[in-house]
Amino acid sequence: MPELIQQGLWDDSPEGKVLIGSCCRECGAKAFPCRSVCSRCCSEQQTQTPMARRGKVLSYTRICIDVPAVDEAPYLVGYVLLDDGISVPARLKYFDVNPDVGSAVVFEVGVTGKTAAGEAITGYYFRPERGGEEACQER
């Protein structure tokens, strides 16, 4: 059975898997990952909420160092600005070339690395939105 990078980061929805963040009941501020205290108003009145599945690349970097928990090097990590206005840190996968800032991306869950024993690690990432689901089927 694959290991998860962290429990509770995503869940199932009618549209597929989605990131789960928090929303402040006092001021409406959203955050990812879930927080117990609002960073805007300091309220402890937080509720879990699904985040948008689509967004745009806000920034990224290419990492060329082999790390045992990552499935390939070089790999891309960055921030994605979700369509609901929240920026999230994420792996960026299935880009043939470096993405342009502002490139449309979609959320996915899948294998993002391996443990030292060779077991798959399941994590979240964003892939190019172009071509919809077919973009991953080509891989």
C-alpha cells in the first residue's frame, strides 16, 4: 500500500480529488493546509473547505538534486495560485519544458516518489491543464 505524504491534505469530491483547506467563520479567509487559527483575524472558528482544483503557476524552480523521496530529478516545485485566490506549494509534473508563469494547471493525486525501501509515496501535484485528462494518459 502506498504511503501518503501527509494525511488530510486532500479528499474526494464529485469532481474528483480536491485539496482541503480551512475557511475562517469570522472573516472568510481561506488557507492551505488547514489551520486551527486564522492568520488574518486570529479567530479559532475554522471549518474545512475544498479548494479549487484549477489554478495558474505563480512561481517555480527546477531542482536537479536526487532526493530519495522524489520520483525523478530534475523536478519542478513551485506555488500555484488557485482559482479561488489561495496560493499553495506544490510539485509541478508533466511539463515538457519550463512552465510559463501564468500557465493553467489542474490538481492531481498520484505517485510523487518512493521510500528508501522502494515503496510508492502518494502525494499531490499540479499538471498542465492543456488537453484535459488526455495529457496524463500520454505519459
